[in-house]
Amino acid sequence: MKIIDIQALMAYRIEIGRKTREVVSRLLPNAFNQKVEAERIKVLEEQKAVKKEASWLLEYWGKKTIAGLILMPVTRHIFLHLNKSIRIKQRIQKKGD
């Protein structure tokens, strides 16, 4: 059984939020409608920043605008994990009974 370090997870979430606000605040208004530069996606690939089984993300990201990438986690990404989160919660609750 794996244990989730809630404090570490929250610290990570807070840092991601802080860094996101920092990056977004430096963008010029017209940058939001621009697509991600192919060279930047290539750098991610070269750095192996994305696991091979998730390499489809590189192509997906390359088709999005900056605004789309910024908005995706808060508007759509959570739904990808919601069902799994519910199953994990139910499993934990079942063990507690």
C-alpha cells in the first residue's frame, strides 16, 4: 500500500500555483493566443520531461495556444482524474468500516 504525504502534496500544489502566477504575469497580452513554439516542445522531448507512455502529450500541447494550456488544468484536466479519485476514496472508506 502506498501512502500519500498530504503535506508534501499541498506544498507541491502551492509551489505550482506560485510558479504559474509568476510565469503568467510575465506574459504579454497577445501571447495568450499564440501556439506553443515547436522548439519548446522539442526541448521537453529531449529533456525526457514526459514519460514515453505519455508522449502523446507533446503533440497535444503543440496544438494548443498558451491560453489553452493555462486554462486546461483548471477547466478540464480534473475530470480525467475524478473517477479514479472517487474509486480510491471509496476503497479507503471501505477499509475503514
